[in-house]
Amino acid sequence: MTGNTDNRGPAATRRRVLGYAGAGTVMATLGRPDLAFGRAALPRTVEALIPAAKDEPGATMFGLSVPADSAAGFKAEMNAFYGFELDISMTGGMHPVKAAEIAQLQKRGISPDIDCFYTSIGTSIVLRDAGILVTEPWAEELGVAPDRLITPSMIRILDSALPLMSYNTERTESAELPTRWEDLLDPRWKGRIASPRIPVGAFLYNTYAIGEARMLALIEGLMDHDVIWVARTPESAARLLSGEASLALSLDIGSQLAKGAPLAYVPVQPALITSWGAHLVKGSKSPNLSKLFAYFLSTDVGQEAFGRHVGFSTRDNPASITAKAFEGLGVTDVPAAWINENFKRLAGTYAAAMGLR
Amino acid sequence: MTPGVFVGLMRSIGVSAAALLGVVLVVLIVASLSADSRIGQWTFANYADLFALPDLTPVLKRTLAVGIGTTIVLMGLALPMSWILARTKFSGRALLLFLFAATLTIPAFVTAMSYVWLFNPNSGIVNQALERLTGRPGLFDVYSIAWICLIQGLKLTPPAVFMMLPAFMNLDAALEEAAAVSGVSPPRAFFGVVLPVLAPAVGATAIFFFILAIEIFDVVAVIGMPADIDVLTVLSYQAIHTVYGPPDYGFASAVGMPLVLLSGLGVLIYLRLLRRADRFALMGGKTRRVEAKDLGGWALLAWLIVVVWGLLTVVIPLFTVIWTSLTPFLMPPSPAALRELSFASYAGASALILKPLINTLLLIAAVLCLAIVWSVCLSWLTTRIGAASDRAMDAVIFLSMAVPGMLLAIAMQFLSLSAYGWLPLYGTIWLIVVTMAARALAFATRTINSAALQIDRSLEEAAYVCGIGPVRTFFGVFVPLVRPAIGVAALVIALVVSRDLAIPLVLYTPDAPVLATAIYDLQSVGRYGEAAVLSLIVVGLLVLCAAGARAVAVKNRKHEEEMT
């Protein structure tokens, strides 16, 4: 969805690491045990995880595809936060395929190769149905702030623009933009909308605002509207930036905005977004490392590091790229309860309307 | 070693490959007959769903059209190019080989994307230029089956040439000399003498690439999907890439079965060609070596073919990659965009290259070792022993190419999970090695078979008569004679392994990234510039490797000639 936006470079990382180390040294000298080892202040529940985490084998966090330098930058900040080196890897791929794979491993009594799975609320339903997630309220027990929790066992780690519509500011006048979802069926947009051919992006989430009947009519109309259907989300950005498409659906433009690309979200109201959450995977060999990773993402420091290195964050920090990209839109979340209740049914209905199984 | 023991040894090596791919095929057939991807819950529901698709007939027609169209384009280019390279003193030979290597290193979706930028009806650069000249908008529309066939045909020409080249090189020079003495022009000699004589190799290549053309997904994803040009691979892709439920492997496998059936038809034709192979043996004890001939006035036509093909297949996509590497974000070429160009992406990408590069080189080396050993053994068995079991193994290898790469990877993952207790390959780079080597077998065995078919068995029989054992005969006669074919197979496998994404994407581990997954990761997060730089580095390195390999081959050939 978005990309690396590290504008400060390794020098800033070094300063940050040294800063934590210095602060830790001072605090340790002053006799504050929870700030020993050069780390940040931690709740006792989190601190209690550290000794066991140090003895665990490496843990793999599955969610976004993260290039090596971005992962290294993020991990450096996390290590500094905790005061020791966490042996973690970050990887991404096809979420439902990985969920099916983990379920197979668990069925055969083999420890999964994924320890923490972070994904959208909708995909979480697939993971939950596959029975691969820890359902105990581990996140709540860690003391994660309630506004950073989606459920007691799911930490909110980023806000996704999947439900939004984007446009190229150099090729489309803001006065011409759609003001309602139905405006997409205007002949002027025929053959000029790029979208991944998935039912669970903008279509599903915006049903919360406009209702199922109107959305179904829109999808059916779009099937005869020469939409530029693409296989992967990044391809939508390519079509939008090249001018082939005037509008793109289900595209996160944060990373491109950070590079100065002439893109913006279309201010159709209500402007809805949806969150991603971090889960623990059952049978993990490194549950404590996974909890530390997830907890770090629930903190302001972790959010800042995630946004700067990986390009994603929640909108809580007004200085983040995510918050800036949403500026002026008045975004609101699609409620998790509504997603849980409607996701599978609507996904099936819309998939059928789109000619998908 | 007695001949019986030697054949047994070769068979045990061949069986390991054929059994692996045979099990994969069985897994897919069983999956297609299972409910909810659960083995043992038998059902025809997946096939019922497939045949209930309202647009199944158009999908099948489109799939056939893509296969036939692509094969026509690529054979139309590959045949003259093979002949030019193998039989003439064409002065652009080095350039053509360089272009071939470069083509194989550029991912097909990059080539397809370049054509979208140039020829899409809304904002295609060529269309806009023509609109300014003619006043007519959207003269070209890239979103059609014809363009898919053209782009796939252009991209697949180099491996097709590499597959046919050994056969062309082994052709007895006396045949063409007789034609020339009789006053027959080079093109007429090509169609009237060369082509009929090389029928098995040419036929096998055409069948192979027909199947490949309907199995690959990259170009269809970029050009077919936006225009609703659904083919079988699109259905398969959608079944695996579910977004709201578990992947539907059963339906994906059922969709793959028409491809397997088409491959089966190809195998039957191929086996028929093999039965008549003795009639086409061209290299015997008395065969004359190739003597390259002057093209004369036809050289201009040869240059035209090479330049046009190079422009369409290498220059346009390579320019796109270079352009993307210089821009801060994706932007089409324009005078205004020139002001934005910088080398900023190069600094970021250089820090990312080392580990994936080392892993990729190790992967290439391991895949090459395994694939070449497997394929030489299988080719020797098929073309020299030819027992029913050997032909069955060859048929299994041929059939396996109908399985899309991603489906093969998923089947291999399933197998590795099942066998985890006694063979813990799951989650290691070795699983990728075995899968990629197995994937390469269809191409490698076809390439080596086509060369081996044209080597008369009398050469090996003479060795046996002289009392030379089977091992020495194999390494002293068979292997040296098919060495050019082994070389081109190795080159193509290395180039393809370096950029193949479908298999590593399913099987790779984050601790062992390869170049293809590193590029994918960068693209996924919108770092197109750095992804382009990595692609350029790959292109540069592989072209250097290919040039180095060619230099060594030329040196060896000179040395052999001097020794002779």
C-alpha cells in the first residue's frame, strides 16, 4: 500500500539509539529498574516478557512485504526501545494462502513458521475461522491502551486507505471529482477507473455508508464500465500516475505522496478507513518475542518507527504520513463489529457480482 | 560397470525426478476431485463448477487463441533466428546473443507494462503522438488478444531459439550445400530442406511453447485482466488468490486440468515424432560439420529482423526500467518529467543488493546442478534406451509443464509438509531449489532431447564395439555431443531462475531473500525506483555472465578446432 518514507536516514537512527542508550544509562544510575538496559519505560507486564524472549528462537512477523533496509531501520529502533536485540524477521505475501499453510502445519503438529500475523480486520476473520490465532486476551493483559486495541487479542497497528478513492491532481480538476459513489457510473469515468478486482476493498467497506443495495447496483454498473481491473494494488498506482486512469479504488497513496507524487484522495463523504491488527499465532515457538513486537507497535515510539521505515501507521500522530494523507477528509473507521458481522456475506455477494468465485 | 547397472543407475536418477513431478500431478488431480481442498472427501463439484461457468467456452477459445497466436509469432521469429545463428556468417551474431540474454532477464510484466504506457487508448504515448498528427484518438488499443500474443511471442523467442539451436547446429552441411549447388536460394533452402529435416525438433519446440504460452500469467495479468480477457490462467489465479476465504486449490486444480489435457495431446504428438526420430538423425560418423555461409544480400533482411525484434523486446522495456529508476515516482516520459530525473534510487538500492544477490547465485548454482543432472539422464534414457518406462517418464516431465508455477509451488509445499517427518525440506531454500529444478526439467529435457535425437546412435555403438564401457561412452561421446544443448539449457535456466517470482513467493523464507522477492517487496511498498535499479543490476550482471559463458565457449571451440 505505501512504502518506505525514511527521510532522516541512518544518522537519525544512530542518534535515536544513542539517545535511548544514554537515557537508559542515566536511569540505571538513578536506580530505576524498569528503565535499565537503556530501554524505554515499560509496564511490568511487558518487562516480564523480556527474559523469556531473549531465550526464544527467532520469530517471524507476517503481514506487509518489507524491504530489508526498512526492516533493519525499524528493528534498530525496536531494539533500542527494549534495550536488547530482538531476533525477528518481517515478511509478507498472500494472507489467505499463508493462513491455509499455517492451518496445515498445526494439523500435523508442526510449529508454524509465523509467530505474529498482522492483517486487516476482514482477513482476521479468515484466520480466526482457520483456528490459527491465539484468542486469549493477551494484548489487554499486556496493558495496551484501549484505543490501540481492536479486540483484547488484536492490537491496532495501522489505518488502511483501502476503502478510499484516489485521483491524479495534475490530470483531474477537483471540481470534476465524484461526490458520491454512484458518480463513478457517469460516462466521463468509463474506462478511466483502475481497481484491483477484489470484492473486499472499497466496495465492501463503503457498504457501511451507502448500503448493500446501492453498492450492488454500483458494482453491477461498473462491470459494464470498462474498469481497468489490475491484479495487484501497486499496479493501480502505476495506472493512475501514468494518466491512463483518472481514479483509482482501494489504493493507499501515502508512500507516493511522501515522494511528491501528484495524488490525493477524493473527498467523498463519509470518508471511511479500516484498521489492521496484530495477532499471535497458536503454537508459536516465540510468543514473547511476538508480544514484544506487537506491543512496540502499540506505542507512539513504535508507530513513529513503523511509519518512518515501513510507511504505515495509524493516523493518531498528526505528523505521520498517514495522518497527513487523510488531512481534511474527516475520516472515520468502519466499525469492527460491522465488519465482523457482514464481511463474509458481502464478500460472497460482491464476488458473485464481479464474476469471481 | 556393466551396461545393465549403468542403465539402472540412470533410471534411478530419472525416476527421482519423474516420480516427484508425477506425485505433484497426482496431488493436483486428487485436489481437483476433493471438497474444500480436503483429500479424501471425493467430489466432482469442482468440475461441475468449472463446466457451469457461463463463459467457459469463450475462456477456452481465448486460451487457445493466445496459445496459437503466441506460437505463430515466436516460431515466425525463432526459426529464421536459429538458422541465422547456426548456419550463417551473420555479423550481428554477438549482438543477437546479447539481446537474447537481456530479454530473459527482463520480467515479462515489465515488458507488458511498457507497452501499456505506449499503446493504452487513454494516455498511451504513441497514441497521443499520433493523435496530434492525425487528430484521431486511441489509434492503438493494447488491450487485445493480438497484443498479448505479440508480446508473449517476442518474449519467448530467445528460449525457443535456444531450444532449436543445437538441432540447427547439428544439421549436416551437405544438405544445404547440395541445395546451394542446385541454385536454390537460402530462404528456399531453409523452407524446402532445413525445415522438413528438422521437423522433430521444430515440432517439439512449437508444442512446448504452445503449452507454455497458455500457462504463463504475467502478460495476461497486465493486459488481459484490465480488459476482461479472461483465460484459464486467470481463473486459476483467482482461485488461489482469494481475498476473503481459504484458497480454493480444488477449483484451481480443476482449472489446470484442461491445460494438462492439452499437454497430454502435445505429448502424444511429441512421442509420435520420437518414434520417427531415426529418420531425422543428422550427426553420424560421416556427417560433415557445419560450415557457416555468407548471407549475401539477405543479410539486410536478417539485420532488419534482429533490429526490429531487439527494439520491441529489449530497447522499449529496458528504457522503461531505466526511466523508472531515475524518476522519484512513476511518471510517463515527457519534457516536464526530464527535470525530475535523479539518481536518488541508486543509493537506496545499492544497500539492498548483496544478500539477495548471493542467495540468488547460490540458488542458480544448486538448481543448475540438479536440473542438468536430471535432464541429461532423462534425455539419455528417452533417446538412447527408449523403453516404455523411459518414455513414460518423459511424458510425465512434459505433462508437468502444464501446471502453473504457483500451483506447482503450492503442491510442493503440501508435499514437503506431508513428508516433513523424514525429509524436513519445508521452510528451507532447498525446497525452492528442488521445485525450480523440477520446473526447469520440461525445457531442459526438450532442449537436450532435440539435440540428442539428431545424433546417430552409431557413434555410441562404435564405442561399445571398441570395448569402451557405458560410463566412458556416456561421458566421452554422448555428453560432449549434446554439450551445446546442455549449455543453452543451463543458460536459460540460470536466467529464468534469477528472476522467477512465482515459486520463491510461495516458498521463500525471510532469512533467505532472493533478487526476485527483494524486487517484489520494493514494488509492493511503492518503491518503484529502487525496484527498477535492482532489476537493472540483475540485467547487467546476467548479461555479463552470459557474455563470459559465451567467451569461454568460443575459446573452447577454438581450442577443439586447433586440436582437430
